[in-house]
Amino acid sequence: MLIARELTKRYGPRTAVEELSVTVAPGRVTGFLGPNGAGKSTTMRMFVGLTRPTSGAALVNGRPYEDLAWPAREVGALLDVAAAHPGRTARAHLRAKAHVCGLPRNRVDEVLAEVGLSEVADRRSGSYSLGMRQRLGVADALLADPGVLLFDEPVNGLDLDGVRWMRDLTRRLADEGRTVLVSSHLMSEMGQVADHLVVVGRGRLIADAPISEVISAWSRTHVVLRSPDAGRLRARLAREGVRIETGTGGDSAGEELRVFGPGVEEVGDRAYEEGVRVHGLRLEQASLEQAYLELTGESVEYGARTAPVTAVRTGADGAGRTAEEVES
């Protein structure tokens, strides 16, 4: 388990991470999201002792990294693909770490096979492509078979097959009961692998909730109905206080209604009750990308600004709530 308690890191006048409090639980993939400069990499570095917090605590299994008896056996991390010396072969790099960790040499061969580098293990890592160096970084993280894994942008440089391999590996590690924290800017990939999201912006927590709740709370899932008789249904829904947006589907198709709240079946039933002809009815599903842009609109370093956001946290019952609701 990873725990951040009011974690803060300042570099002179600049605050990289500010009073961040989150718990990354085992048995699930936690996605760590935020714009460039949001403090993700700094937070990960504090968890593994590479950066010292200004205040607060970054704990691995309840203890600071420097207090772990066998750190590599408790936590593995891929934070920098340039961590391996370019003049060393992948095998030599891993054997050196295995020796320090008291691991048998055959463990090196196991992780090389796991990441698909067995055939190139005796080449210097400086000759590797970015994707191959990512795989070596994953092998390094897995070497001592730790229960906690941190991956910072792990699919950078990987081809399609490599992305799928990394997705499957991440999922398997979580299913084995390990704690897995993954940062990425690829929303489509994160949407396929993450169970829970921690979103930060300008060093502060924006959201900490299951991915489904983040999407439903911050994006625009709605039902789209197209009908030449849409006016009657619009009046019915308006009386019930349902939020509606309208558009034009064309002369023959009639008006298009975007209905927020009721599901497809409910909208269809209301149309039937009102005798409204339906020429189209579908659910327009929200996306993680939409929710992410809504959440972080005020936190990007460069770009257009949108309305401010309110932090979402998970309550004791697992429901996503605003920070104000949690405080009350």
C-alpha cells in the first residue's frame, strides 16, 4: 500500500506538491493523472526516496522508503528509462541489482523473459530503442518480486503489441493483490486498465474516486433522441425537471433532444406514453478524456482556462464526493 499524508514538496518559491493526501490500495490499478507539471513524477519520486518531502509523509506499507529493511523487495518503480547505464548490457544491469538484493541469478533470466528481452539481453542498453529501454525498466521494477509497483508513463515508446503487453501485465499484477500506481497521458489506455483514479493539478488533489464515478460526475453522458414530434416530449420532460439540450437533426429527421439523467429505456417509455414518433434513440457515452479535461481545465500550464473544479474524493461507502461534502 502507498499512503501520502499531507505530502508537500517545494523547490524555492515553487510548490510542486501541496498537502497531498491519498491512499493507493492493493488489488487494483490506480491511475495517476494530471497535466504536465502537476506533481505526479515528484510524488512518485518521494514514495521511493529519490526526493525528500518538504513536509508530510510518503509511506510504503506504512513506512518511509528509507526505513524499509529490503526496499527492492517491497517496492519496484519505473520512473526513468535512462536509469540503466548505457554502457552496460541489460543482463549485467539486472545481475548487479540482483546481487545487491541477494537474489539468485536465474531470477534475472526470468524477468528478461517476462519483458521480452531475452534475445537482446547481452546488448548494451545504450543501443536499445525507447520501447526496449521501457521494457528493461519494467524488468528492473519486477526483479525482486515486490508487492508495490509504480510506473511513470510506462507505454511511452512501445509499439501496439508492447502497449497491449503492458496493459495485460499491469492488470495481472493488480489481480495478484499488488499495489499498482500508473501515470499516463493516454486517456484511452488508462480507461482500459485503471480501476481507480487519482487526479492532481498544480500539485493539489482534484479527484480520488473509482474511474466510473469520475466519468459519470465530470462528463456528459446523455440520451440522444431524434423525432419529428420532439416538441411534445420536450414539454413532458421539462415539466419533470429533466435537463434537455436541443439540436436540429435535419428537415426529415426533425428535432434532436439530448436528455441528461434518464436512461435510454426511460426516455423511450416517455416517448411512447406521449405518442411521439422516434426516428433515433441512443446513449451517447461519456469518456474518460472528457471527464479529465473538465477536471483539469484550470490546472494546465498552458492553454485555455475553463470553470474551476471541485475536488472529488471517495467516501467510506465508496461514493465519489466533493471535498466540501467530505468535510461536512
